[in-house]
Amino acid sequence: MPQTANETVVYSLSDGVAHVEIDRAEKLNSLTREVFEDLVEAGLAIRESTEVKAVVLSGRGRAFSAGLDFTEMARIAKSGAATRSAAEEEGTGPATVVQVGTRLGSARALAQKAVHIWSLVEVPVIAAVRGAALGGGFQIALGADMRVAAPDVKLSLMELKWGIIPDMCGTQLLPRLVGPAQAKKLIVTADTIGADEAFRIGLVDEVAEDPVARALELAAQIAGQSRSALVWAKRLVDLSYDSDLSGGLDAEQEALASLLGTEEQQQVVAERLAAMKARAKG
């Protein structure tokens, strides 16, 4: 099973399904700079693979991710204080406190890239969430296209309890799932919610006793589809957030024109018709 450079994330590929796992079970998959780097590395590798048709994102052990590692939080706070002090002395202002790099898609900060990379992967990504998904862990799950949760899941954006805000795409992705009012409520109260409430507000799409098994099952179903059609389907739905209706409808026709009559599409049709004939005879 391939392992990333910092050895905090592992991933495998089987029958078109890539399974990415945060591998810090003894620390409840808490997040460090190394985890962020490894998630980005895994996502980039999967993005380059034409064999992958679906992705399952999970954490090993009993938690998806308990959020930022406490030692990392202390390091960031100390680093931020030092950078702020230097910035104020130089008169450059507080904006220089946050360290950012080159853009990956829309994201510049490393922690944001660890979430955003999953929207840049062309095929559907399913987060299998069990146990704790707190703070940054919650936000990583938001980066997936779908979420399957265990009945015992605990979800919370806890950043305001630490005097900061969700800074890993959470303020931008959460409203798209649950609407602005629910998103603001979850962020400003820092409340913890369970599977039933998460399902009710549309934060998770399914609740399953074994969310990893169910996510892998769903991914296998997805992997049975045409990869080209999967790529276009994800791209078009994502486009609906940023495009006006006319632009979206034009993109639909562009997608259809690029798919119709290709060797892949003809093979899919032939297999579908053969299966229908076999069922009719049976």
C-alpha cells in the first residue's frame, strides 16, 4: 500500500477505487503539518491517475480526525504571535501573520489545500466518517463530494472556542451544504452534533453502522460507470455554484458533445444493452 512522504497518510487502489486513510490512529488522526502535506500529496497523485474512478477518504481506528493536534495548535499560536509582533514593528499590518504559499486551485494556505484538493480530484470523493470529526477533521470531510457517517459520529467546528475561525475552507463549504443560517449557527456556537442531526440538515448523505464499508460499496458502484461521464458529472454540478444558468446549460451541451459516440460511450451502451437482453431472457 503506498505511503506518503511523512508516513501519516496511506492510500491504495483496487478496481478503480482509491482508498485514502489518515494513519495516526493512536492520536485519533489529529492533524499536523505533516498530515496536511500528505493529504495534498495523496490527492495530487490520485488526480494524475486515469485509473481512479472514485475515492474513499477515511481515518484509521475509531475516529475520522479529532482535529488539530494540540502541539500543532501551540506551535501555530506561538508562531502567529511572533510574526504579528514583527509585522507590527515593521508597520506591515496583521495580514502578514498568516503564512500562505502558491495557489493550488483556489487555495493558498497548506491546511486549506488539504481540504480543497478533493474538489480538484476529477472523480467523486466520499468521506467515511466515524467517531470524532472535529475542527479541521470536520472541514476535511467537507472537502468530499459525499459523506457517510457512523451513528456514533461527533461533528463540531470548534475553532471559536480557541479564539479563531474555521480556516480550512469551512466557512465557504459548509453554507453550500446546509445553508447560511445553519452554517453560521454551527460555527458561532461551536456545538457538537450527531449523525441524526447531521443527516437532517444535509451535512451527511447517509448513516451506516460501518461507514467505511458502505463508502467503499458506494465507490465500487460509482466505479462501474464511464470515467469520462463521471468527470463531467462532478464538474457540471460544481459549476452550478459559480456559473449562471445559461453558462451551466451550455456546459451541459459541451459535455454531451464530448461524450457522444466515443469508444468509451459505445462500449458502455453495448454492455448495457447486452445486460438488458440477458435479463429479458432470464
